[in-house]
Amino acid sequence: MARSAVIKIGGHVLFDGVELNVGYVRELKDALVEAAGAYDWLAVVVGGGELARRYVEWGRELGLNDSALDMIGIRVAATNAALLWAYFHGVAPPSIPSSLQEAVAMLPAWRVVFLGGLQPAQSTTTVAALLAEAVRAEKLVIATDVDGVYSDDPRRNPAATRFEEVAASELEKMFSGGLVAGGYRLLDPLTLAVLRRSGIEAYVVAGRPPRNIVRALRGERIGTRILPK
Amino acid sequence: MARSAVIKIGGHVLFDGVELNVGYVRELKDALVEAAGAYDWLAVVVGGGELARRYVEWGRELGLNDSALDMIGIRVAATNAALLWAYFHGVAPPSIPSSLQEAVAMLPAWRVVFLGGLQPAQSTTTVAALLAEAVRAEKLVIATDVDGVYSDDPRRNPAATRFEEVAASELEKMFSGGLVAGGYRLLDPLTLAVLRRSGIEAYVVAGRPPRNIVRALRGERIGTRILPK
Amino acid sequence: MARSAVIKIGGHVLFDGVELNVGYVRELKDALVEAAGAYDWLAVVVGGGELARRYVEWGRELGLNDSALDMIGIRVAATNAALLWAYFHGVAPPSIPSSLQEAVAMLPAWRVVFLGGLQPAQSTTTVAALLAEAVRAEKLVIATDVDGVYSDDPRRNPAATRFEEVAASELEKMFSGGLVAGGYRLLDPLTLAVLRRSGIEAYVVAGRPPRNIVRALRGERIGTRILPK
Amino acid sequence: MARSAVIKIGGHVLFDGVELNVGYVRELKDALVEAAGAYDWLAVVVGGGELARRYVEWGRELGLNDSALDMIGIRVAATNAALLWAYFHGVAPPSIPSSLQEAVAMLPAWRVVFLGGLQPAQSTTTVAALLAEAVRAEKLVIATDVDGVYSDDPRRNPAATRFEEVAASELEKMFSGGLVAGGYRLLDPLTLAVLRRSGIEAYVVAGRPPRNIVRALRGERIGTRILPK
Amino acid sequence: MARSAVIKIGGHVLFDGVELNVGYVRELKDALVEAAGAYDWLAVVVGGGELARRYVEWGRELGLNDSALDMIGIRVAATNAALLWAYFHGVAPPSIPSSLQEAVAMLPAWRVVFLGGLQPAQSTTTVAALLAEAVRAEKLVIATDVDGVYSDDPRRNPAATRFEEVAASELEKMFSGGLVAGGYRLLDPLTLAVLRRSGIEAYVVAGRPPRNIVRALRGERIGTRILPK
Amino acid sequence: MARSAVIKIGGHVLFDGVELNVGYVRELKDALVEAAGAYDWLAVVVGGGELARRYVEWGRELGLNDSALDMIGIRVAATNAALLWAYFHGVAPPSIPSSLQEAVAMLPAWRVVFLGGLQPAQSTTTVAALLAEAVRAEKLVIATDVDGVYSDDPRRNPAATRFEEVAASELEKMFSGGLVAGGYRLLDPLTLAVLRRSGIEAYVVAGRPPRNIVRALRGERIGTRILPK
């Protein structure tokens, strides 16, 4: 059985507003090359970021419903994945996987694959968890714009504390709630349920610097470790 | 814009244990022909039923994880969809859609399409809601083995009452909870969130007799009407 | 044989800088609905615009070569096509065609299809001409940010005059030259060669207001008419 | 249920040696247009002819085995199908179906589809019978280079008589035997078994002139009628 | 050129009636792991078994024709293949190949692939022979519910003797005959013709215990060896 | 990053008129095996040759336009590619890539892929240049029926001299001009523009003997070396 890991990189980690952070992407590649050295397969799921949010906004003004808006946001995320694919593998990118089955199918030959979202009403974090489950990944690293999971919103509540380790079941209680296109939360209920049911250990780390991803894969104490229970 | 409706038919409605209820399927076709007459497009999502549950059990004994188990259950549901496709259209069935995009792509030419599930950790009811949203369906009818949504489990609590009408937001509070392969509930949180965000009116009706589906599509008082709020 | 027309809409017509012109898109839909009424099939090829240019810039900083850059620009154009597809047909968009064959395959069922680019080193105007040729379109309308073809760059040379009518062979002499990713000209040599060899009449019109497209399809005197000789 | 018919046209009917008989193809189109008027769906399966035989010969000299040779012959037949598709529909042809499922999938939108072979060790006549069965075609017409089925080889035995009508079961006894790439017989055992099991009435007629096909579809006395028993 | 072998495993070998024999599948995996060690590529074709037979029965009651019934049986066989794929590779299974070309395309990356049937009126044994031919497999092992080929039905005639070795041409004479959906025989004429024309050596062995497969691949005296002449 | 090279082999190199030169193909395989030893990936683009030209002629008589004619010529080239695939890899060929993305997608698993053309109005030489660019090939070798690029047509002008080395920009001036289906020139403007923009070094060599290809890949002085400037 192939040893594998899955990494989710938030769109807002790759971009500063509507500008790609090119320097960041360079360092990210180095981190991914290092990470790929420790696994047979590595899957990287990227978000759409601010550009996706803009498209969603325009579509909403035109009266598109959430399904169509999500599909368009997914296309922006896949464009980001294509850019990373081209940069990592040094080729004009092939078709970006548009289903879990396609992602699995491409792993044995490419070893490192990049994808965006898959379906409306589904966050790219859920995609990452589903793919981690599909390939029995040893770890899922969620690289985002905060450095872990906090007891409360750290931007509003200075007393909020970061969990070093927390059970998925605990988080389920904290993060339940609504669902609006493009506005998913850090860890939605479905992601947590998937982690729990398949025993996948996840880390939430600050995506910058990208070495945090490597450190989490190595099991270092960084960000928040989410126990699948 | 094409006028459309989506119907979810639970696997346990089509089957009695591991036996297809052939007489039921005959009546169902008549109902679907009638329903199809009132819409440009009709999408029918079918569940896997007891046979899917059996495959899941065997796979679990072999140590497959939930992702693989769900994928196998999805294949059984798609086999049921293929059987209905063949019976409804009188042809050897083409590929059954394996993504929302494929389902949408087939509707203009076929007008009536049948599919099973799409992804692990997703009920066929969620698939039906997502597809209803994707095509801006006027109605979603969920044909299942109870005749509506009850205030409590009617098999255990004789005082349980059936809702004639209930808001999705009310149901969200009632039906939150865990997620186990093959054991999804009548209406999971994601389904309800999708209905709410896109304003889709849904009906939960007893799948037997199949005319209940036609009656719900016509707006008759039957089963439980779920308001998208 | 199906009667058809092809319309190319430049990305810079849809967008003001990096902002979609939502009001324009609304009017464009009305124009396309009207245009669709006169043909069996209508194909709309859209450009990537300023957002594609941005992605190309970021990719270039990362050292991607022109092939990869073009593929990423094509993805942005396809995202624009998906947005228009969703708005025009009122559905979550199916897969956007990624080859001429796929575009042709979708026309009989959808009647109106939207696509972006197809290959590196190929402008979306060339795509439009190739598709016009593939379906023997009666007309190709190129809706762009100038109101026709001029004898010289009208922004620099106030004495430049607009052609009411010009032969493709004349234009070939005027517009030959280099090829840089994302920086194709109004009418490249390949487009002109395709128009000539298949006898397709083309119009270059100002994309704003979108009724210009309808007027060109009707054969009114507008923009520049390019004769296939 | 869509009313349909399937027509098999032998490669040797379309070609004179290695030269396409262009005049014949023109008349064939007229016949197919007329035939298409009487059905919802019409599927036309074409053979590879002498050019396929040549490729098979070259491949055999290179030591390819029969599977590879058949696949290459199938490609030639599909090229012939593409040419007819282009001529009939007036478009650059989309992908030619490479499975029964794809052929069925394209019929509702295109109404008239053209294909070549599908699998090694399978004649295009078998493909036609399988497709006739898949769509419950009312009739299968096999247009070939003889004017029906004879009691013996009419080129060698002048006493051979043509059957006006013959049961498939009778033919099964006559036509059993070996299997060599590219050298299938008029009616192989599998074709006959398919006709029998699904009750499809077939006609073997001389492919020239092509009006014979129309006459057979109309039930006129022409060629040999094969009863599915 | 890749060294390869193909294994056909009858549905009735995997299942006891409608119950998967989980213990058997565990041992089968060990045997396949061992077999895979000796080849570059290994393809495993599985049958549908009793569950496929049930679906066929239900479909027949509904009036589906043999083509549709076979397609549904193929789906059950592919579900069995998906279960084995998941168990062997430890992943949620990608798309199961639905054509010879797809099976060949997946072999270089996956090395061991699992599939069910491909077309109506074709046994999974024929599929295995066609795939063996397509990849120039050194051996085809047919694991079934008898321990070889007998001179007569051993369940009825106690004097029936098992062949240690028999020519395909001899078997052709013994096994000709009719064709009914779901009721194919051990070795149909097409399978034998394919083996002969491409010189593939085949073994018919008892599928239980699964080590018989390994023994046949090693050339041990087991079951019946079918010589391609 | 994978090291790669791309080879274009003209149809007229493989064929003598309408006859495949079998002896040549044998030697070509040896050369390709040797070439493949020096790279991770090798892509071979083949032309259609005289058979493609014949199909184009027949289609033209039927009134097909250039788009359809080119698509049919592409199919003949892909048939040639399938024959080489079967011969090189010793398998029945999988689907021949019909887009750059598909060609890129198949390289990691197959290492050596064969394809024909991709789009109307595009030479197979352009396809080879685009694919070389897509995979950042170190070299592109164009094996054709002349032994390099001459200052004038050597068949008409005995004073014509062969360039040992020439800049793409110089050739652009020499080779501009018209575009007719099936009649592309040795090096069209688009090919040259692609070579220049991506810095790909190309060689034009006589395709016979095939060792010329190996020699060009090794950097020996042979044919004409085209500098990407």
C-alpha cells in the first residue's frame, strides 16, 4: 500500500488579496519537494482565495444560485492548482482532477497531484479530508491563515487560546452552523466527521512559512493537532 | 430556462430486503412518465438499499475504510439507476452520471436521467438536493420508507406526530449528529443547508405507492413539506 | 444541416480591468437570446481578459514557460465561459468544452455553448474561427474593444481610418508578426487563413453595446466586415 | 421509447479497392436521409474495407498480434465513419463512439450516428447487431457486396441459390468456424445468437445501389430476410 | 515489453450464493500479491456471480432485453472488481475499466488492475482472453467452480474424466452452442478462437483454494491446461 | 523535472506512396528504443502521409470543408501512431492522445507515447513543437523527406544550399504564406514562433535512415539545426 499524505493550502495563503505571492509559492515548492521525499504519494488541495470570492460576488449580482457560484469558485481553485502543477512538475498541466476517483487515478503515475474543489456546498478542506481518506493518508495538513485552532476568534478575543491538541469531536461542538457559498469555515462538520470515522490525524498550521507543513508532516509540535476521536 | 424537478427514491423503497420489488418498479415507471410530462427535465436519484448495505458489511470485514465502502455502495446504487434507466428509456443504459456536471450535461438530450450516489460521506439525498440546486429544480421529492418527517421515531414512540410542514431550519436542529458509511439519516445537515441556501421546496413522502411522488410534485397535501427557511 | 453562428467576446469586453462588468453581462445575455433565436446553434468563445493576464504574469515570475502560461490563461477564459453558461442556461455549468470536438458534440443538445481557449499559442479568436469552420457557421462576429479594423492604431494615429469592408488577404499583409503568450493581436495570421480557406464571413465590432453583435449577425453595416478572400 | 434502426455498411461497399467510391457515398447519403425520416434514431456501422486490410497486413509483417491488428483495423473503420458523419451532418465530426454505451449516449442529441468497430475479435456486423439490440431497433440492415445469403458460395458454385428468407438458427449451422483478424465472415455465430436472443429481424442486401437499404427498411422483398428464430 | 498474466475469477468463486466469502477473498489477495511479484502487469477479471444473476432475473421480469440485462450484470461484476481493487491497493477504487483500451491504459501505472465485463453477449472469460491477447500475456488462468475441463458434466456423469491437457480446437467442438444472457458456459467459442489465434496458453483451475492460481502461473500440473492449437 | 525529447516523423517517411515501409518501421523502432534510453519521456508525433492525402481528396470531392478534411487526416495520422504504439510497446494500443493535455497525462506512466495531429489547420510539426514546449523538451527532431532546410527548393534549383544551422527568425521570413488542408509546409510560422518563444532547439533531418534521429538527439552535426532566436 502506498504511503501518502494530503495537504490543503488555503487560497488566502497563496494570495495577498488578488495578488499571488510569488515568493511564497517558490518556498512552498521547496517544502513540497521535501515533503514528497517522505511519501509515495502526495496530494495538494488548494483553495480559490480572493479571486474566487470576486467571481462569486459577480455571479451573485447576476442572480446565479449557490450551486453555480460554487462551481465557478471551484474553477478558480483549479486554476491555482494548475499553476502549482506547472511549477512543481515543469510541464504544461494536464487536466486537473475533478473527482476523487480522478485524483486517485492520477497518483500512481504522477506521485504528486494538485487539485481544487470538486462539488458545490463542499469546502476544499472537506475535499482534502475525503482524499486523505480515499488513499488512507497518514496525515492531513491544513495550511491556513491562522496558526491553529483557537478557543475563540483570536482577532476579536485576546483571551482566546490556541489548542495544541484537540479531539475532532470537541471541534464538532464548536464549529457547527450555516453554509453559504464561498464562506465556509476553517473546519466544517463534514470534514470533522470524515476525520473521525477514518482515524485520520490532521494538523492545522499557519501556511506561512511553508516549512510549517513539513514540520507538521514530521510530527513536530506545531499548530493544532486534531485527534480523530 | 428548463423547468425541472428532482426525485430521490430510497433503495429500501425499490427493494424488499435483497429482492427488487418488480411490481413496484412497474408502477414507479408509470408515475415517472406522468411526472416527466410536467417538466422539461426530470432527474431521479436512487439509493443502494440492502444490497449496498451487504457489500459495505463484507468490505468492512475485509478492513476497507469508509471511503472505499461508500464508493462500493455508490456502485450498487448506480446499478439500480441503470436498471431504471433501461426500463424507462427502453435501451441498454449509457454511462450513469458520476458527477453533478455529468448529470447536468445529460439532461438536455435525455430529459429524464437516473443516477446513484457521487462521493463518499454523502447520502443520495444530498446528491438529490445538490442536483436540484444545480438545475434550479422547482421541487425535490424524497420518496422513502416513512410517510413524512415525525417529531420523534414513530416506530418507538407512538406519540410521535408527523409534520405537515416544517422549516428546514427546524429540522437542522433535530437531525444533527454523526456520520457512518451506509447509515446516513433521512435528512442530513448538508441536505438541509443546501435546500435553505437555494430556496428549494422539498417533500418527504412514502415511496409506496409511487403516485405519492406525482401528488407531491402537483403540490397536494401529502407527506411532509419542507420549507426552505 | 444546422444553421449556426459563432461569436467571440474579448475578455476585455466583459471586464473593466479586473472587475466583471455585471451590467454589460446582463445586456449581453439579452443579445445572445435574440441571436440564438435566429440559428439552430450558437457558439460563444470568450477571452480571459485582465485576470488571465495577471495569472500569466505571476507564472512568468515563477519561470513557467509560455505553454504552461497559456494553459493557465485558458483556464481563466473557461471560467468566464462557465459564468456565462450558468447565467444563460440557468444551471450549474457542465464541463466547458476543451477541444473543438467536444464543442461540436455539445451543440445539438444545448444549442448555445460557451467556451474559452483550447491550446497554447492559439488566440481565442482563432478558436472562434476554427469552431465557425467546424460547424460551417454562416457568420463569425468578433466583439472586441475597438469598433473595427483600422488602417493604423487609432489610439496613436488620429489619421487612422476604419475599414467598412476588407479582404482577409489584405489583413494578412497588415497583421503578420510575433507570438507572445497572452499578447495575441486582434486577428492573427492563422485566423485569417482559416476564414479564407473556408469562406467564412467575419465581422469585427465593438463588443459594447452588445446589440452590435446582433446587428452584425443581421448583416447591418457595423464595424468591419472581413471578406473571405 | 425511441423507434430506431441500425444499418451496417461493409467497407467493400464504400470502396472500390483502396479508392472511396465518391458517387456511391453521395447516393448513400440520400438513402440515409430518407431512412432517417422514418425513425427517431438511426445508427450506421461501417467497416474498414481494403485500407483496413492493408494496415492489418503491414502490422502482421511487423509481428503485431491479432488484438493489435484488429484495433488498427477498427481505427480505419472509424475514419470511414467520421467521413460519413462529416458528410451527413455537415460538421467536423465529434469523437466517433468507441463503445456501445457511447453510441447509445449520442443518439438522443444527434439522431443519426456513425461508428466503426469496437473490440478485437468482433466484426462490424456483430457491432451492428449489438447496437440494434441495445436500442431495441426494429430492423437491422446489413448492406454488403453480395445481394443476400446463398446456399453456397455463388462465385464458385453456379447452382447456389439465394434465400429469400431464412431462420438465424439455420444460418448458425451453415456459418460456424474459425476467426482470423480482418477476415470475418458475412454473419458470424455471435451476430446470429444476438439476433435470435433479442428477436431482431435482419436483412442482408446488396449495398449497391444504396436504395436497397431503404427498401429493406420498408419491408420490401429484397435480399435475404433473416428471421430471429 | 512488459511481462504479464491475466486471471479470470468466476463470480461463483468469490461468493457463496449471495454472500461474499470474505475468508476466501483474504486468501485470494495473498495469492495475487504473490502472482504480481512474478510479472510486470497483472490483470484480474471478475464475474458477477449470483447477485448479477438476480439483477438479470428482476430485469427480465420487467421486460428488459438481453442487452440491457447484460449491461446490468456487467455493473455487478464491476462492483466486485471495485471491492477487490480497494482491498488489494488499499484505496477507494478509481473508475473500473469499461473497455480493453482503458484496461491497457491503466496497467503501466497501477501494475495490477481489476475489471468486470465489458459488453453484452460477452462472457467475462472472453474479456479475460481478449485482455490477455491485448497485452500479450504469457498465461491466462481461469479460476472457476470446477477443477478443470471434463469429458462430460462430472455432476451428472461419474465416468466423466478431467483433461490434464487439451487443445483449444478440441474444446471448440465440445462447447459450441447457444447464448443466453447471464448463462454463458465455461469456455465459449469466441474465447477459444482468441486463445488459438494468439497462441495464449490457458489453465482452467478450481478457484478455491486461490493458491491454485499461483500454481498454474508457475506451470505446475493443475487443473486443465489448454493448448492454443 | 523529467528530461524529454519530441520527435516528429513525417507520414511520407513511414510510407512509400500508400504502402507502409515495413523495413523502415523496424529500424525506426530500434532507433526509438535507443533514443528512449537517454530520456525520461519521449513523445513521437507522426503524420498521415499519402493515405491521409487520399482521404482528404475524397472528402473534398464530397464537398467537405477544410475543417472536416483535416479532422479525417488527423484520424489517419492517429492510426499510424497506433500502429507504432502497438509495435513499440507490444500491446494493443490504448486511446491515442487527442489533445496536448492527454499526451502530457500519459507520459509519466508510458514514458514513450505516440500521437498524430490534434486540430484542424495545424500541422503535425506544430503539434510536435507545442508538445515539446509543454514538456520543456530538450530537443525537437523533425524527421522528414528532405535532409535539412535549404535556401531554395533543391528539387528545382540545383544551386540551393542546405543550412547547417539557421535561426528560427530567419526561417520565419522564408516560410510565410498560405494554408491549405493537408498541404502544410515543412515549417509553418506557428511552429517557428513556438520554438522561438520557448527556446527549443530543433533539428530537421532526413527521416531515412532512422538513426539520423538518434544522431540529432546526440547533438551530432546532421541535417539543419534551428536555433531558437
